[in-house]
Amino acid sequence: MLAVLSVELRKLNRSLAPVLVLAGPGLVALLTFFIVLNGRRATPWDRLMEGVSGVWAVFLLPMSVTALTALVAQIEHGPRAWDHLRALPVPRWRFYAAKAICAVALVVIMTALTLLLGWASAAAAITLKPAVAPPAALDLSKLLLLNGKVVIAALLLIAIQLWTALRFSSFVPALALGIGGTFFSVMATRAKAGVFSPWQMPFNMFSPEAWRVDTALALALGGGLGAMALVAVVLHLARREVL
Amino acid sequence: MPAAIETEGLTRSFDAFLAVDGVSMTVPERAVYGFLGRNGAGKTTTLKMVLGLLRPTAGAVRIHGLDVARERIAAARKIGALLEAHGFYANLTGAQNLSLTATLLGVPATEVDRVLEVVEMRADAGRRVGGYSLGMRQRLGLARAMLGAPPVLVLDEPTNGLDPDGIADMRQFLKRLPERAGATVLLSSHLLGEIEQIASHVGVVSDGRLVLEGELSRLKAGLAPEILLRTDDDRRAAGLLAQHAPAPVATEAGLVVALRPGADPDQSAATLNRALVQAGLAVFAIGPRARSLEDIYRQVTVSDQRQPQIEAA
């Protein structure tokens, strides 16, 4: 499995994945910088960073997952490499598992980068405008716990997007699904049915309504829905024929 | 000779379309087996089942006795493949592409240099594959198929995109492969002339069915002999010869007279020559006509109503 993972990483390293990993968190950081700089009064670090994570979870995370899974899949679809890979004496599930692991790992890295760049851009704005300096210190463990839940809640979304991107050789179905899912989750954040929307589950972690958080957590964490979906994706893709 | 590849009643349908129909093929060890058929005849589907990429609707494939359906990984260890879709990563160099496959196969990195040397690609190995010509990609594909020195090579249209020099090099290379590396080569092509120069064995597939298989030299020897002749009046000659043999066929090269199986071509040529000269015709040339793979192909696919799209290169 390590050999397959290392090959996957080498391919990603030579692709536009590093640019994509920086793009989403970079946009959040840029937005944070101007929000803090234009602020009229000081905001506590906890609220500031919760805002950073919220912007990431509601829009940029699902969109980044859409782009990232499409990229991971197109690395093979583009040059029609599946026949070569699937003819090798390697269990086929490993190719798909490596892609799933890389996709999840990149989402973790992007979430961490969002926090890091968000904090750095806020600190830079505060340096330029000391009047908006937060009065209290940041509760890092609370922030990390919250973002950990966001990533776990995003597993189902990653599984669905990854399956669509790998199943169809064109990037259009995966892109349409990702854009559509994100659109509805942004436009209907308060809709009751939204609690079951995979694209909305990460943002549900920020809801003031406890039942939303609990339901999303019960599905994603307690039910292990996302992890099970990822396993199902890997098994299904490994078994199906690529015509 | 034991079989390197053996298929038994191999069948594959796509919904109502029967792409491969009960193909039972035997590729002997150390043979260069030319798998012939026009586009859409079922060659690639058969090769994909040999590689375990498609599941047969019925039948089985064995590689050195290993059932591909039950022991795919063990069977795949014995095969290197060059497929029509090369699957190279255009943003990586030739050497990097090979290195990825070498890692997946678990073979040492020195293998990459070895196979690059074999296909004479070392000078271009540091360039991105995106800038390669189709011929270079074919050679790189062949190098990748040879990583780990598998005993069986499955090559789908290996001369595609090669220039005349490249085709000649590839021909020599493939011809010597069984002797040099002890490998068995199964190659599909629609170029009869190329297969004729490379292959020791052939299999012809038509409409998904294997209509002919065997050692090429034996198949050629089994054909009824023919006499080719040129005269100063071919039309009169044709009328005259019809009394001695089945009706001659006019070709660009001259009149072709098909003899009965087992007939002695030299004696027949002498008889025909005598008859023509006695009738006052000037005979410019007369002699046995060499039989080709194309003759065999035409004979076995004659029942096919469609015009074959095969090229006699």
C-alpha cells in the first residue's frame, strides 16, 4: 500500500494540487485580512477564528473538495491510464484507497492551512491597526476540536465527490454535483432538510441549534457514515469494469 | 510446446452485442503470435480479457497455466502490456513515468535504465512525455511493458505511429525477443505485411470468432499453389488456360492460375507454357506465385460480406 501511496503522492506533487491546496485557504486569509482591517472594534480571537473556519466550511471546503477530487481523478482519466494501472499485479482497491487517503489528507492540510493563514492575516491586519487587537487569547484546543469535527463531517461529501469524479471520465458530472450541492447548502443553511445534505454537514458544526450539530455529528462521527461511504467507494470502484 | 497463453471458449458480450464469441486460442511459449483482424473484429476486447481488464461472459484465460479470473495478480506478474491508450503522465518525464511503474511493480530502479537502453530512449528519458512523438511514446510503452522482464508481452498495435525506420527497428526487435529474452509475444495488428515478417504463429479473428490459427509457415504450405504469368495477350491466354485449369484471375501483376491442392507447380507451369506457346502467344514470365499471409487472410474471411478494412502493408 505504501508503494501505491508514494506513487500517488509523486503524481500529485507534479500536478497543480499544491496550487489548489493554497488557493482556498489563501482566499479565506485575504478576506480575513480586510475584514479585520476594516473592523471598527476589537473582536475576540475565538470569534474571529470561528468566522475564518465558518467561511471555509460553508463554501470553500465543499468547492475545494469538488476541485481536488476532480484533479485526483483526472490525473488518470486525462491520459487514460486506468487500463495500465488495472493491468498491473497490484490489488486494484489500493489505487482507489490511495486516492481517497490523499483526498482526505489534503482536506486536513487545507483546513490547517486555513487556520494558519487566517490567523497570520488577522495578526498582520492587527499590526497595521492596533485598535482592533483582540482582548483575549485564543483557545487553540477548542478551535482544533471544532475543525476536527468539520473534517469528519466532510467525509461523506468527500466520498460522494470522489466516487463521481472517479466513476465518470469527464470532469463535468463531478463539477456540476459539487457546484449544485454547495449552492443549495449556502442558499438554504437554515432549511431543516439541510442537516442531511453532505455539502452542508461541515457547516452544521457551527450551528447555534444543538440538534443540527448533534445530528451531523451522529451521522458523521457516531454513525461513521463518511468513513463507511469511503470504504464503499473504494470497493465499488475496484470491482467495476472500466470500459 | 507448452502454452504461454491459452483461452478456452472466451466470450464477451456488451448487452446484446457479442464482441468475442467462443475464442479458443493457444499461444505457444517463445512464439511471436500475430493476432489479426479488422478494426472492431474483437482483438482489443480479447486482449483486455487476457489482461484481466474485462471479465469474460463465458470461458477462461490461462497465462502459463494460471487462471486470470481466479489468480489475476499472479497471472499479471507474468505479463507486460503495451496498450493502445498508453496512459503516460504528460507532465512527467519518460524516466519518471517508468519509475512510477517500477515502484508499483516493486522492481529495482536500475530496471528503468535497462529498459530505456533496450528501446534506445536514454537520450530522451529526461524530457517530458508531453513533448514526445507518437513513435517515442510507443517505444516508451514497450520499455514499460518490459519492466521486470515478464515472460509474456501483450502488445496492442505496437507499430502504430512509427515511421518506416521505426517500424523496421520494432520488427527486428520483436522478432529477436523470444531468442534474446525467452519471451512470448502476443501482438495485435491490422497490418498483414508487418505480421507476416514478424510472427511465427497467427490467429485471425473475424466478427468475434477465431476463424484461423496456426504456425504461419505451415498455413502457407497448406495453401493450394498458384502460377503467375504474363503474356502479350492476357485475354486470349485466359480463355485458353480455362481449358487446363480453373478460370485464371487477372491481377496487376499478371494472370494468376490457381492449381488443385497437391499439384506440382513446376510441372503445371511447363504444361501451361507449352499450351500458350503452341497457341502462338508470347510468354514473358511464368512461375509459381509465392503465397502470402494476405492470401490466408482473404481465404478465411471470404465468407464475411463486409469489405475488410485490413491493410496489406
